[in-house]
Amino acid sequence: MGNKRKMTNMHYELAASSWGEEEIRAIESVIARDQYTMGQSVATFEREFAKKFGSRFGIMVNSGSSANLLAINAMLYKKEKPFQPGDEIIVPSLSWSTTYYPIHQCGMKLVFVDIDLETLNLDVTQLENGVSEKTRAVFVPHILGNAADLDAIQSFCDKYDLYLIEDNCESMGATWKGKPTGTFGICGTFSTFFSHHMATMEGGMILTDDEEMYHIMLSMRSHGWTRHLPQENLVCEKNADLFYESFRFVLPGYNFRPVEMSGAVGLEQLKKLDGFIEKRQENAVHFVERFSGDERFIIQRESGISSWFGFSLVIRPDSRVDRSRVVQALNAANIDVRPVVTGNFLVNDVIKHLNHRVVGKHLNSQAVHDYGLFVGNHHFDIRSKINYLHQVLESVQLNSL
């Protein structure tokens, strides 16, 4: 195939701002109040976010990565069945790096299982091979907006009396059988980074229905002190003396507090979230229509109802398409392209620093690592950009020599 057709040189960006005048006014309202540290806007956003997704409690933090670390670390301090150093947590070998780091940072062992090549999520048929007497939980990410098989994972956790924790940072708004992802496990984490489904500059959220976990995380989010705990709580007995309690520390915590501006912006973004996700899903319908018949690529198969973080293309190894040529062609056409998440995390250099064991062969994760690529999706109509992507991939020579 030659480049015979004239192509419009548009920019198909990886991410775009979802802010409008409402978010600017929200920031200005914080400036007018002269209250920049975590305050009433953050508290209101936490309540509204939890209500939106049907959870009892929401805890805002400064990033989705911090949300993962706080959720995992808080499990060490539960009164019943706490995590212990040396425990094992099952994870898939394709996710973002901060799915993995908290497990290592809390002194536990990562147990890696392969993924399903079509959904890109954890291969539930590998769970039984990963379980041991030290297994305590499955920490499951939902990849690129696509729900993992929560029926099978929950059934497995119930069978072995394990905790289910969800990394939902890429999948806000996805559902599994009508229930939002991020609300199935003891905790679910979310990200509100710039490129995600809604944006608060930097930011993250943890949802839980477990009141003890909520209180533990309230304390640990702010240095492990008691100041933000209610008088009656499940962590400690609080002294009536406010002076004494203001600098009293009961857990080894962090400073993961968000700024007040992020909470104020979050309230405005939350009002728009349904529309953002609806537009992403409309874009996805068009993407699937354009690419489902292209035998050179595997596109992500929707599991549950996806919120379509972005669009992945995995080159079929037998197609003889050269990924480097694909990337070169997309770069030349001003189409932003990245690897699919981290690819096979097991081949990243950092793995030598992490306590882990590997279950089986990770052929699917490696296929994504070697042959996968990712382009963006947005909260506005990008069907013309998807058409442009399709035209570029049809019109340039991508095969190996």
C-alpha cells in the first residue's frame, strides 16, 4: 500500500483538558476564602463522590498512586485479619507501576499472574495457580476503563477467605453488571489526574463501606494523627482535650492530603462526569466499528460496560506488521501514541528490587509488551480523529521487509 490519499494533518492528542469556566470560578472561590489546605470543599467532594458511586465513605488524597499506597497500608492496621509482612497479594503482570509498589513498600510479596489478551485484564483462570497459604488478597486493576471479571474474582476470594481490593484509577465510571467498578472490594481507588475521566489537577479517591478502614485511612492520610477522627471512632479513644489531641499520633501515616482547590474543582467535574463518560463511550463505538474488521490488530474486548480510558491496538504476531513502523507512522502524522500501560511489568528493570514470585508463563502480557500500543480517548467527539487514525494505518507501509 502506498500513501496515495491526501490526509489531513490534525493532532490526535493523548489527553486534553476537561475544564471550563466553572472550574476556574471554583478555584477563584477558594482564593477568595483564603483557605488552601484541605477544608470544606474537599469534605463536600468526598461525600458527593461516595454518593455518586453508592459507597458509604470517600477519602480524597493527592493522587491515585497515594490512594493505592494508603489503601494497602491501612490493611496492616485492621483489628481483624490484618495484612502482615510476608503475606502474598495476587496481581496481574500488566498494570501501572503503583499497583505494585505499595505491596512491596508494605513488606509483602507480589504474586504475578498473566492477563487475558482480549480484555487486557487479569486472567481469572490463573488465580488458582497463584494461591498459597500466604495469600491474603487479590489487588485487581481494571485496565483502560474495562472491568475485570469481578464475579470470578469475588468467587475466588470468597473460596479462600481473601480480601478483594480494586485499583480503579483507569476506570472511573465503568460498571460490572450495573454496579460501579471500585465498589466491589473492601477498598477501591480512583485517580483524578489530568488525563483521566475527570481531573482535579492532581488527586485521587478511595471508596470503602468499611468504617474501620475509613477511620484508619482518615488518620493515616494526615500523619497518623487523631485530629481528623470523629470523637467516636474505631482506631482509638479520643481525649476531650482538643489541645492534647491536636498533635497526637496513633498510626504511622503520611501526608497525602489534597489541596482545597482540588476538592472545589472536583465538585464541578463530578457534575459533568456522566456526560464525559457518555461521550467516551460514543467514541468507542466508532473506534470498534472502524477497527474490529482489521485483522492486523487485536482491539480491547469490552467487559462489563467500559468507560473507555483510551484505545489499545495489539498487533497480531502473525500479521508481520512492524510495531516500530506503526509508531513511526503515527508520530509522523501527529498522533500521540504510547505503550499499553507498562507492558509486561516483569521485564521492567525495577522488578529486581521487588519481592515477588511469578505464576506460569506470561505470554499474553509479553505480547502486549512487544506488539501493543495505545492512543487517547476524550470527553468530546473525536470520531474525525479516529477516522484519521484509521486512514493513517491503512495508507502507510507497516509490514516488515
